[in-house]
Amino acid sequence: MKKNMGNTDRIIRVIAAIIFSVLYFTGTVTGTVGLALVILGAVFLATSFISFCPLYTLVGINTCEKKA
């Protein structure tokens, strides 16, 4: 897999995942919506750690910095 996520994108995803987790585990968001946020947060964390987003490949987006 070729990396297609830059550092800024990865940081934003990790922050979003943390926010989703806090909302769910504090009971602010519950039920199906809460579980969906936790799952989305897990996906965000996984894609951040491997620096690859399959959806970006389908859409043709690459936020990774270009090397000179």
C-alpha cells in the first residue's frame, strides 16, 4: 500500500477519533449513533496509523507531501 495521507490529515483524524470516543464514553451520544461514531473513530485511528485511506484511492485524493 502506498501512503496517501499527510501528517495534517492524520492528526485531524486522531483528534476526531478522540472526540468521538469521549462523546460516547461520557454518555453524551448513545445508542446506534454512538456506536457508529466509535466504529468511525476506530477506522480513523487505523487509517491514521497506516497512513493509507482506501476511500482516498477510490476518489483519487492524495494528501501526502511530495518529495523533491
